[in-house]
Amino acid sequence: FDIPHSSIIRGDQKEACISAASVIAKVSRDRLMRGFEGAFSEYGFSDHKGYGTAEHYAALKRLGATSVHRPTFL
């Protein structure tokens, strides 16, 4: 980056604004994943929210990746 910045190791434990941003990001992502349930119900996104659970890996193996999967997920 050309903008001055610094990293804070374990920043979510040290800075309230980082912790809050982390919670907001997780809640937003979970809502997004639940929204994908209608189009991709066989993947169980509303249950595991896209995290690497055994159910999710089994669906990927059985059905392949969708357009919403990150190409680098596996």
C-alpha cells in the first residue's frame, strides 16, 4: 500500500474497532451464505455457512464447486 499502515497481531483482542469489524463481517457473511441456500440447497450453506465441514466437503466432492465457491477453497 502507498498509504501508511501497520499490522496489529491479535488486533481483534486488543482493539475494539477491529473486534467489531470482525463480528460485522462474520454476520454479513453468514447472511450471504444463508441467501445462497435457495439457489444451492444441496450444499447446506445455511447450516455450515461455507466453512469447511465434513458436510460441505462431501457436497463439493459429490456435486463440484458452484459459482459462489472461491477457486482456492480446496
